[in-house]
Amino acid sequence: MGDPSSQLHDFEPGIKPSGLFWTIPIPASAIDVNTGTGRARLRAANLAVPDFGNFFNAISSSPTSEPGHASFDVRWEGNGERTKIRDTTFDFAGQFVGGNATIRFAVKDDASDVVYSSDTGGQTTVSAGVGRERNGVFFGADEGETSR
């Protein structure tokens, strides 16, 4: 871990009064999933994400921020090994299709015109999968049953 005092940017949605953090709603049109093939895509363009400057400011009781925007395109290619998991100890079951995943990502601090972006050429997939899972109260449901 680096020295947090040298951090210049901290792009994140912030913390809501409810305590929900680092989470924002996105439209259903931003997601495309096929659990049968293991292919999926999540994308957004110019999503408003404030720059808090550093982590400690972001989690403080009265954080300050500058406007920022992020764009990303995450793709799971599928067509890999199919894996079935059933764990009765932790009430978790799922069927997943493995495959490669890539991400194109860019974020811009609107106040300074600083842009950070990913290098798709330098990415290696360690583990990625798309599928369907059941846990908690849905764990006992039949595999063919849809969510309640």
C-alpha cells in the first residue's frame, strides 16, 4: 500500500446518509447479460463521479469534492469452462461460465482536466465468470425457478 498522504485523486460516488457507499444506480440499458454463454457487458459514459482528492477526505463527516466523470466498458467473453457450485454450509449455489474479461475505463477531474485511463493491452484475466446464483432465502429454490 502506498503512502496515503501523497494521494491526489479519489473518484467515487461517496457515502449516502444511510451508510451505503461506493454504489450508484445505473440504467438497465447499461447491462447486457447472457448467462447461458457467459457473455456480459456493463457500460456507462460520462457518469458523474466526484473527486474527493483523497480517501480520508471522502470518508470524513464533511467531505469536499470536485466534479468528475467516468466512462467504462466491461466485457466478459464467456465460452469457457462451466462450473456448478453448491455450498450447504454457506447456503450458496450457482452455475457459471468462465472466460476472459476486459475493461476500458477513463475518469476525468473536471476542475483540472486530469484524465486517467486503462491500458487494455496490459490486461490479464486471472478469473472471470458470468452466471446465476442463489443464496440466503433463495438458496432452497429449484434451479429453474426465477427470483421472487
